[in-house]
Amino acid sequence: MYAVTASPGTDRPVRPLGPPELARLQRRTSRVLMAGQVLGGLGVPISIALAPVLATEVSGTEALSGVASTAAVIGTALVSLPLAALMNARGRRPGLVLAYGIGAAGAGLVVLAATIGSFPLLLLGMAAFGAASSANLQARFAAADLAAPDHRARAISVVVWASTVGAVLGPNLSAPASHSFAGTAIPETAGPFVWAAVVFLLTGTLIGVLLRPDPLLTARSLAPPEEQTREGRSLRAGFAAVKASPRARLALLTVAVSHTTMVSIMVMTPMDLGHHGAGLELIGLVISGHIAGMFAFSPVMGWLADRLGRLSVIGLAAGLLSVAALLAGTAGPSHGRSALGLFLLGLGWSAGMVSGSALLTDSVPQPARAAVQGLSDLTMNAAAGVGGAAAGFIMSGAGYGWLNAVGAALLLPMAALALFTARRHPVPGAAPAPAPASATAPAPASEKDVSS
């Protein structure tokens, strides 16, 4: 079996490539993306931890402390579709490089806003800063471009796992990043954003230099001629692909609901712990356990999704998130129960994110994948933004227990649709690994195991 791909340093198809070489290229692509995730994943949490404090300093009121983080979430959502359009036209590498560049520029605007005391400029900078988060999210789909169908979830999960380093180290580096600008014109609370700008520039450079040949363009070179039309790559084609595929709709719902449930409960947990006497050190430990659940076990979720089926792991995600909401919502003064609930909340998010992302990639034609993946990130972040904002109102009006009950209720449509899809829309069978242009194209829903 042979395919056409590009030699290092270019994305132009130049020579045939056999299966062993294709496997080596996939491994190399994964290593580059993992390195990018370690760096890029470090840049976001190193500064986002101090965003509420910075917003309070610049605005002069605690009432606006959460607006800066919300602006970053909105920015992540807004850039998703334009980023997908660019990747459709030029490939993964230009899109990721541009997104990290916008993130670096946004970090610079945040520093400027803190220096001159401009709150509107701070919000604009935080919105642009969110583009780097969008790049981190899109990297998981780039890992799946060249992966064999029965290894696609694992390819996604390994890149998600690489975010563990940044997610754990980032908040702990906020203090030294702040102190490094003591005595300068830059406020100490803005110092982490200077570090983040440098990190994003380094990440963009790494991706721009090493992510060659482009995985998306190489994957397209494997597709049959009838799938290589520009019309099939448009955003309109992406919407049509989701509309035509029940499994794609389930995948979109899974990613959005899992993320929204996790964010809505997680953002209010420190406040609930504080109400029950927990100190900052204990709150930090609980959130660290939650982050470990989110990222550290993602390879396990990828293996399960490839081995047992995407739908089985979606069911596992619904179960884990439901138990997490039950434990956290009824914990009261039991800090150990809260910690276990938050750990399972992260684990459920990981199951939903990995299985949903793999199912989405499986369920649409190759030309439309980049557009559909952008739509997925837009939906996920928009829903989480609404959920995070609503969580505060629910918490203040009804309490943390009711917030968890609402989060669990969001899972019901996801679980019901998963059962309906498994019964009414079974996969007709497994498809072979990527074939050359002269071979028969694999079926869109081609994973070995989602027929469960």
C-alpha cells in the first residue's frame, strides 16, 4: 500500500510512502504535538491563575474579577471557526502557528493594559489570549489526522495527556513569574503574561519548524480523488456533515456537555470548600487532583475507546460525571468526599473529551473534518462559557448542591442519545487503515469498535 506525502521541510506531495514510513511519520507528528502541548499548556495556566486578581486591580472592583477569564473563554470560542477555515485552506501548521501568535499578542496587550490601567484593553487582550487555548485544543485533532482508525482515540489521548505538565506546573510558576518583575514598570500580577507571551512564541516556532509535512495535508493526499474537492472542505460542508451523521451529532453533544458540566461544577468548588472551612492549601490540593483526573489518565481513556468502543466510553463518561456530581454535591464539610468528587469529575471529562473527539473524527468525511472539529470547539467553549456564568447565579441562589444536580441533569440527553444511536444507527463494520488515492475510501464512521 502506498500513499503520496511530502518530504521534510515542505507540504508539497513529492514521493510515495509505504505503511512503515507512514507509521513513523505519525509517531514523529505525535512527538512534535506533544512537545507543543507541554509548552503551550504551560503558557495558559501560568497566567490564567492570576487573571481574576489582575482584573480586580485594573477595574478597581471585585465584581468584575471573573470577567477577564470569561473573555478568554469567549476568545477561545470565537477563534475556533476562523482557525478551522484557515486549516481547511492551508493545513494544521499555519493555523496552529497563527493561533499561538495571536495568543502571544493578546498576552502583550494584557501587560500593556495592566501598565496603563485600561480595563477594556485588558478584556481585548484576554480574548486574544484565548486563541492559544484554541490551538491547544485543535492539536488533539491534528494527532488523529494520520492515525489508523483503530488507534485514533489513543493518538488523541496521548496529546491530551501531554497537557498534564503545563496544567500542573503552570499555576505553581505564577508566583516566581510575578516576582521576576518586582521593581519594574510592569505590575507583578502582569508578570506571568510576559512569560506566557514568550512561551506561546516558542510553541509557535516549534510547530512551524517541526510539524512538517503537515498532517492534515498529508492525510488529504491519501484520500480518493472524489474527496479532494474544495467544496467538501467548506464550513458549510462541515455543518452538512454533522447534520447528516447521527454519530457526529452525538459526538458534538458529548464534548459540549462533558466540558460544560466539568467547568460549571469546578469553578464553584473552591468557593464551596471555603464555605466549609477549607484553606487555600487544601483547595489547591483538591484542584490539583481534579487536574490529574482530567489529563493524567487520558491514555487509559484512549485505549478503552479504541478497545471497547467510543459509545461505551461515552457511557462511562456519563456515569463518572454523574457520580462526581453526587459526591461533590452532597459532600458538605467532608473535604475528602469533595476531593474524590472533583477527581472523578476530571476523569469523566477525560472520557467524554477523548471518546467524543475520536467519534467526531470517525463520523464525518475526511475533507470536512477540520471544519467539523472547529465547530466542535466553538460549541464546546460557548456552552462552557454560558455554563460557567450560570453557575455563579445557581450557586448564590440555590447552593452548591443544586448546582451539581443541574450539572448531572445536563448528562441525561447525552446518555439518552448515546443509547438511541447505538440501537438505531449501528456501524456497518470496520474499515481498513488509510489507503492511497487509487484505493477504495474508508467509510466515514470507520472505527473498529464504536459498533458497541
